[in-house]
Amino acid sequence: ETKRFITNYRGRGGRRPEDSTLEEYMRCLQNKALKSWAEVPVQEITEDDVKTALRSILSAGHESRAVKVYTVLRLFFGWLCDEQLVSSSPFVYLKRPSHTGVRERVLSEDELVLIWNHAGEGIYASIIRLMMLTGQRRQEVAGLRWSELNLDKRRWEIPGERTKNHRPHLVPLSSAMLSILRSQREMQAATALETDLVFTTNGSTAFAGWSKSKERLDRRIGSTDWQLRDLRRSFATHANELGHEPHVIEAALNHVSGSAKRGVAGVYNRATYLRQRTRLMERWSRHVIVLIARARVRDLADHGTASAPMLHAPRGATCR
């Protein structure tokens, strides 16, 4: 039934979720903790079965994954009930696994440099660096389309169907961001890959190899104490430390919680603070590139050579 669920599920307002969201749903439904369910009819899966699976995930230290699996399973069994494929859901009285608290991890400048330098090359590295520079969400960056970009005007327009709050969002592109995107376009041209997707290996689906790529990066930097979502929080924190005003940072992140975008004012503020956001993006990008350059100078002074992999700034980026 999982394949039917992925094919037919509709979310709020009858919307079909993004392909990347559906891929995440399938990964949750195929979690190894659910392997014993493979030959069990869905009608026979009980609340105790679900509790056992969630405890298995939690005991392995994967709290966030347990919450995601819980959420997707609840959607799945809700859909089964709607389709009258089961008479009741095991989630009626089952509470969601508790988070230990709101995540507040902010990556230091040294940590950002370490992640940038050890991301390597290729699609995942470009996604990580673009997330770091733009502060946008993982799926917004990974699902980026060439049709959303105007490189000449240095604009990225994310349509509402691809944002978390379903509001269109305009992202000004800095020189460093443009360099990453142009390198990606050159790579696709070199392999004769014709697609609207910016980050893809086959031309038809967006990048989805998150777990293995993150594990490899963690091994290279020698730490697992960070998540991709920390890049967004770190962008906001460091932008504030650089002196940018909170309402401009909120607008850059496509948040709608700020007073300037509530109620009627929000209708007239759709492209709010574009000039300030453009300055923020360019200044933050230059700041990151300067941090990378300074770290390389220190490596050369201390060891006579830059650390491997070589500290890398996008071609065309400036450090003025």
C-alpha cells in the first residue's frame, strides 16, 4: 500500500506534495526499523508495533528521524482510513516522540569554513555552499530550477509551491552564488545534460542522496554534531552580528512572523527590503569568502601548505 499512498496522497488543500517530500516519505516508510512489517497486512499493524519501531530508532540516537517516521506513518494510516483500507489507525492514542528541546545550534565561523572546505566537489558540495550563502532551506536549494533563475539580473524567484509557507520568495544572488550556479551549468553542458533541474544526476529528479553524503562529510570534518538546518540558523545569527537589521534578515529567510509583514501590511511588503537584502547577501557571501581565504593563509603559514582538500572559493567571487 505504500506505493499507492505515495502515488495518490494529497496534503492540505488537496495539494500534491513536492517530489522531494514524497521521496522523504518513502524513505521513512522504508526505514529499517519497519523491516519486520514487510509481510504483515496493514490491518494487523498495532500501536505496540509502532511503539517498538519508534523505540528502535530512538535507541539508535536518531530522535529527529523517529519524529519524521512517526509523522509519515500517521499520515499513511490516516490515508488508509480515508480510503477504507483499514478500520482504525494505531495512532489514535499514540503521542509523537518528544524532542529534547528546540534546536539552537549555531555554527561558528571556524565550523562554517571547515564544512565549506571539506564538502568536496560536485552536487552535494554546491548545495551545501549555496545553503550556507543564501540561508534557504534544504529542499528549496536542492530542488532549484533554471527557470527560477535570472542570472543576468541576479535573481532567484522561488514559487510558492516550493516554499514551506507557500509564499513566493525572491532571493538576490551574490557574486559567489552566481559562481556556484555557473559552474553547475558548465558541468551540465559538459555532460550534455538537458534539464530544468540545477542539482540532478539524471536530469529527471533532484538530488536526494542526503544521508550518505552527510555521513561522508561528517567523517571528513570529524564531527556529527551539526545538521544541515543549522546552516540556516547560522546565516541568521551571523548576519545579525554583521549589523543587519532583524526585519531584513526575516525577509531574507522568507519568514512572515515579523510585524512588518503581518496583516494588511504583508500584502504590500511581498518584495520588502529588496535593496537591503541584496546588500545582506553580497556582504555575507564576501564575509564567508574572506574567512576561507584567511584560514588558508593560516594553514600556509603554519604548515607550508593549505589543508586538504584545498580551501576553495567560488570562481569569480571577490573579497573586497
